[in-house]
Amino acid sequence: MNAVLEEGEDVTDRMLIYTQKRLRSFMFKLLDEKREYKEPKPYHNPYHWQMVPEEDILHPVTDGALDDASLVFPLLCGIFLRPDNHYSELLSQLDDLKDQQKR
């Protein structure tokens, strides 16, 4: 949407309506996606901010196409989520350490 509106006067009503409908369908597709239930887990450091390592922060890349002044929707940073197998590897290592401790 930001890229379409950045064109300014060159954007036709038809193009704007098409873009809005496409964005709407993407949003509904995302919201309607079936997901399995995950048990909530308490966070070990509640009320602490800026705990994400810098290397896991994904900054928006616009390649100079958009500047902050013209954005309708500000671009947000994302967070790299480690695959689930990373968690299972950690649990496996923890079990190994517990076994070694028993010896």
C-alpha cells in the first residue's frame, strides 16, 4: 500500500481499489489460516523490555523505494523465530547434561 500511494498523482482509482482488495484478501487469508493450539508458557523475565538479541531483529528493507515521511503504514522490525527443532535440540542437550550429572 505504501508503494502504491508513494506514486502520488500517478495512482488511478482503479489501481488503488485493486491494491486495497488484494491487501484485504491477504489479511483474511492470514487470519483464516488454521493453526494448532499451543499451550501458553510463562515468560521467565516478565516486564523486561529489549530482551531480543540484536542479531535476531529483522529491520525492514526498502532499497530506497520508500522514505519514512511518505509511509501510510510505518514499517516495523520483525523478530527471527528459531525453528522448533532448535528447542528440541536444547531439550536433548539438557537431558544429556542431566545424565552426565547422575554419573
